[in-house]
Amino acid sequence: MPIYEYHCDKCDHNFEYLVFGSDEPECPECKSGGVHKLMSACGFVSKGSGGQTVSRAAADSSCSGCSATSCTSCGH
């Protein structure tokens, strides 16, 4: 069962929701059903060439000094 991040269009609240089957989330603040799923930063773990564990997160930026979570803002 995945956990998704949502944004409420009515009260501007962001929240996480554990999805069971075909559940439809509602905002925990204002109880509105007008919510949309956000693009979440995910992480992964892989083994490097020497067997060492290499951990990265999708929100890590490859640009120094860039605080964006996506490279679409700077083109890299």
C-alpha cells in the first residue's frame, strides 16, 4: 500500500495519505475532496562497483547552489 502526497485545492494544505485499494482521499484539515496528487521525491539504494552502498534521493540537485527539486527550472 503506497503513501502518496496530496495538495488540497480548497485550503492549500499538503498531506500524505496511505492508499488502500481504490480509496479516494479527502483533506484532513477541511474535509474537501478537491485534492490532487503531488509528484513525490523518491529515493533509491544501489551497489557501487566495489560493493559499497550508494544512496541518492531524487530531490538531490546536481547543480551546486540550486535548491530546486527538479532540473526543469534550470535546464540541467
